[in-house]
Amino acid sequence: MLEIKCPYCGKRSQNEFSYGGDANLKRPELGKEVSDKVWDDFVYYRSNPKGKHSELWHHVSGCRQWFKVSRNTATHEIFKTSKLDEEL
Amino acid sequence: MQRYSIFSLIKNAFSNHENWDVAWKDPEPKKEYDVVIVGGGGHGLATAYYLAKEHSITNVAILEKGWIGGGNVGRNTTILRSNYMWDANGLFYEYGMKLWENLSQELNYNVMYSPRGVINLAHSDAQLNTFARRGNSMRLNGIDAVMLNREELKKMIPFADFSSARFPIFGGLMQPRGGTARHDAVAWGYARGADSMGVDIIQHCEVTGFNVQNGKIQGVQTTRGNIKTKKIGLCVAGNTSLLAAKLDMKLPIESHVLQACVSEPVKPFLDHVVTFGAGHFYCSQSDKGEMVMGGDLDGYNSYAQRGNLPTLQHVLSEGLAMFPNISRLKMLRTWGGIMDMSMDGSPIIDKTHIEGVYLNCGWCYGGFKATPVSGWTFAYTIAQDRLHELNSKFKLNRFNTGHLIDEKGTATKVWLG
């Protein structure tokens, strides 16, 4: 069982959260010209690292806030969590 | 190769079975090979086997960082089927079913192919309609599909919950030729077959880097020295992104952990493979009597070959909804494997922008059943340097051209698939 520290509510069990994927993906800016490659990279391509991974989680059965988690994909160890607008 | 038969069995009985040949050798890596396959799992072993058998390329090495069959080919729920709707998948996996049907004879190794039928249960009228549509698509592609009603299902799986449960059983779709096979035997059979034709199976040999010059592959660096080669095939499932990163490639793949479990053995009560239609749960009963069960991914990127309890609880609660009588079964083992989840849920068997580097990945949950046909088409692609018609849709660039094969329509949130 993962214990995840929601930056708003504190430590809660994994059951309360849902996953939102790689937090480093940047959606191309609205209203600007976007090349196919940039768009494809954003939609489909992932760095998928073994080790430290920044990712989004959603406290869906709690405060319903999205936040960032730094987690080890090889050991499942959670290093740090932060609010979306904070540095991880 | 020493052929296995009733006569060789009797003959070896007289020497207390102490004089059997080894099934495959343990060679030192040579300096150079015509083809190097990275990954000694089912797909890698099958690829090497068909390279030797179908294309007479025998100067082949399989490099495996652990031991052969220690990855996903030893960690699946052994289900075989080709019950897909889209042509690209249906025709591909159906060719695979035909290979499965003769595999024991082909390899002279009993892979225990058991065509016991794969039943998908439907729990609403709407779901039954979509199953009928898929069944029709299958039959148009020459794949066996049978619609089952409640009364027929009551006879076939009497222990399922036919009461007015939360998810009542409306009917189902069955592929009668679908079933199971003995997963280890598949790996060992292909290994023995490949070895007998001259393929070197090199275990405990991890690839640490690639030697690429002028856009062409020249060789690989490994923990057991450098090996020259002009062609290299990657069959490393969940580790594909890591090796691709060494080639400066980024892939439309995420690695996720998928758990499975077996219960203590009980007397036979389930003759088929059955899937729950209102969630993600599938089960069958092994020849030993264990219930073999699996379901959802844990739901977050992972390279750990183990998962967490909440997912198992979730999956098994779906199992209980389907078969209430398994509630008192004890679990014997649980384990996890790392799935190479592609962004449309379908595999990639293709060439790459580097000459001589071939890619076989993106198997998601479904790699085991594809073992023979994956190896067969990948061997063709490596030997001929072009795609076979069967894998012509499984291109890497479909994510750029928009020709996705989105069998399940799960989009890019692969962990929800």
C-alpha cells in the first residue's frame, strides 16, 4: 500500500487517490502554431524513466485537488509531494 | 537434438533419467553475430527460432540479462485467444492461434495447448450487442466466435452468479479455440528448438550500450564484452524505453506493473477461461486445480516486478461478483510483471530510423498469446528488412500518421486500459 502525502490533507492511503501520469508533459500553448511533431510528442511520447519520476496524482476521494509527486518507479518510494504551482 | 518420444522416455528410464541431453547449451558469447536478439523471453526466443527455421539465419545470439523465461513469459495468466475486432489485430492473432495449434508438434515439446474456450461475459443488453458486433467481425476474418445465452452459460459455468446481482449475466461471447498453454514450456520449447539449430542463448548478459555509426548499428556493449552485429532486434517488453533511450529514441510507451495470482488447488469446477464484463477480471483453472486470476494494472508507472494490495483486492472483488463460491479460497502466490503499455493498446513490430535496429514492443497485457506470431513476424521483418503483411499495421509511426489501432479506445491514459 502506498502512503501518499497530499499537500492539502496530509498522509492518506493509496485508495483515496487516482493517477494522472507524467507531470513533465507540457501542453503546447493555445492559439500558437504547433507542428505535428510537437503535438505528437505531447500526446503520445513518454520518457518513461526507471527511477525518479515526476507525476500527477488526484486526491479524488478526498479534497479533489491535483498535485505533483516525485516517486521512484523501481522501488515505489515516494520522495516528495508538492502543489501544482510549487517546485517539486 | 535428442527427440522426445515415448521411446526415448522408455530408453532413458533404464538409466534412471540421468543421461538426457541438456535442452540448450550455455555458450560463451562470440565476437560477432549476424543477428543479435536482446531479451530471452518468449518473443525473443521465438524470434530466434523462426530466424533459424524460416530464414536459415543461424548465426544468432539471444542476450538475456537474467535467465530465459524469467520475465513476463513466466508471469502471465497463460491465456490464448484471437477475439479481436479490428482486422490488424484479428488477422495477426489468428495466425498466432494457428501456430499455437501445431506448436507442440513443431517444437517436439509439449506446450499443453488447451483449447478450452475463452468466454467474455456480458452484463447488459448494450454490452451483448457490442459483443455480437465483435463476434461478427471475428467471423468475417475467419475466427471462431459463438454467442451464448444465459441458459447455455448456466450449463457451462454453473458456479457463476446467475441471480439478479448488481451485474447480472445477460450472455456471452466465446471463442472456442481460445484457451491456455503452459507458459514455461513455450519458453523452453523455443529455446531448445533455437539452440538445436545453432542459436547461442547467452544468459546473465545485460546490454549496456549500442555502437551506432552513420545511422547504422555496428554492435552492442554488454556485461560480457562487446559483440559486433549488423542487425539487432529488441524484445524486452517493459524495459523497452530504457534500451531505446540508449539509442536516443523516445517511445509511445509507459511501463506499468500488472499483478496476477493463483489460489490453492481445488477440484475441477471451471472448464473455460472466463472474463468478467463489468470490470477487468479473468480467470481459469490450471491442470493442478489452482484458480489463475488477473485483472487491472496497479495504475502508476512502475518497473518494480511487484504490486500493491489495493489492486488485488479490487480485482478479486470482481472475481467474487462473478464466482461467489471462491470467497473462501486462499491465495497461494501473487506476483507482478512489467507491461510495455503502448498508447493505443496495440503492439509495435517495426524497423527504426537506425539501420539494422528492429523494435518489438507495446504488448500491453497481451504478450503471451502473441509469442509465436510475434516471433514469426519479427523474424520475417529482421531477415527481409521489411514488414510482413501481418505486422504491416503495427508501425511505430502510426502515432504520427494517426493510423492508431485503438481496439479498446482507451486513449493515452494507458493505466486506465
